[in-house]
Amino acid sequence: MRKIFALVAFLVAVMPLNAQRRDSVYTASEQFKVTKLIAPVSLMGVGAVCAFTPAIHSGMDMGVKEWALANNGGVYNLPIMDCPETYLQYVPSAAYGIAALSGAGKHSLFEQLVVGVTAYGLMVAGSQAIKFASNVTRPNDNPRSFPSGHTATAFMGAELVRLEYGLWWGLAAYSVAGATAFLRVWNNWHWTSDVIAGAGLGILCAHAAYWLLPFERKLFHMDSKLAGAPHYRWQAVPFAASTPVGASYGLSLAVQW
């Protein structure tokens, strides 16, 4: 068994894998169109109107809160680490990253890494800026409620999956994002208006990351016709070692651009 593992390690080590090559990397997702703003901006606008219009807030947000408390066992301030959506929010983004390793997407692994990091950075910066500026109190009396960062994270990942892998995979990712949004309200951590706006913000950041990709492609010296080649390659090196408690196996990954 160790000899077989050593042989595989040797073969992988001496044969670095080049980045995926595409005939054309300028996909539809990278092209800015005003129509792509309609859904995310509408969601953010609806969320803002509901949050900052007293009559709507007291009717919709308070009504949903009372319904949740009446049906969730009266959970008022569940510790955030005990909320399943604290972990569920990352599932769409994790799926996006894992799928990138398979090479099935429209872009190379490195390009998807750049898009994912850009989208997440935009989402965190945007959501935190709005949270501190709006300073809305959460339904459980904690601060900085609007918009929902958990929901923004989940919907950002879901939209990345849809843009890269198509409608059906996108629907699967959106089902997880929808569950995340529901649980934020169910566990009394957010108002309904928060998750509506968070969903819009997440979707917008996913689109913005793809719109920025052509500029980042130049920044990271990725070829305009062959995505990432020859400036980018990655190499996986398995290893095995004996330790006092038994055998140890692992895999190291190196990326060069």
C-alpha cells in the first residue's frame, strides 16, 4: 500500500497540472448590463422601504416576528453559534469552490478563486458599511440588524453557482440560501426586511465580481484568450509519514501565477 501511495505521490509531484484553457473567457456573466441590476437593486430597495417605513415595519416585520416566536418555542435570543444558519450560509460558496476543482465551470480554477474572493470582499464591506450606517436594532435587541450578513453570504454563493454552473445547480444553491434567510427570521436574529435586502446585496456582489474579472485578469497577468495559461499553474503533492501514533497522510497544494 505504501509503495502504491509513494508511486502516486511521485507521479503527481513530477507532473504539475496547467490551468484550464478556454477558447474564450469573456462569458456573458462578465458583461455589464443594466437589466442585471433589476433583481438585486429591487430586493435591496424593498428591504429598505420595509425597514425604514414605520407603518410597514410595524405591520410586516413585527407581524412575522410574532408569528416566529409563537411557533419556534419562544426562542428569543438563541446564541449565534447554536444557529444552524451560521454554518449553512457558507454551503453555496463551498459548493462553488469545490466544483471549481472539477474543471466543469466556464472559468479556470484561479479565475473562480479570484471571483469568489472579490465577491466576498465586496459583500462584507457593503453589508458592514450599511449595518453601521443604518444602526437598526435586531428583533432580539442586539445591534446592527440591517441588512442580514448571513443571508447576503448565502445568496452571494448561490448566484455565483448559478452564473458559473447554470440554472439547475443554481436552484439547488438557492434552496440553501432561502433556508438560511428563513432561519435568520425564525431564530429571531433578523427582521424580514433584513433578509430581503441581504439577498439583494449578495446577488449584486456576485455579479459585480464577474464584472470586475476582466480588470483582475490583467492585474494577475491571465491571458486574454487562454484563461490563466501560461502564467498560472497548480501542483498537488501527496505525502506519507510515520509518526509515534501511526501513519500520517496528506496533500499539499501550491499555486503559481
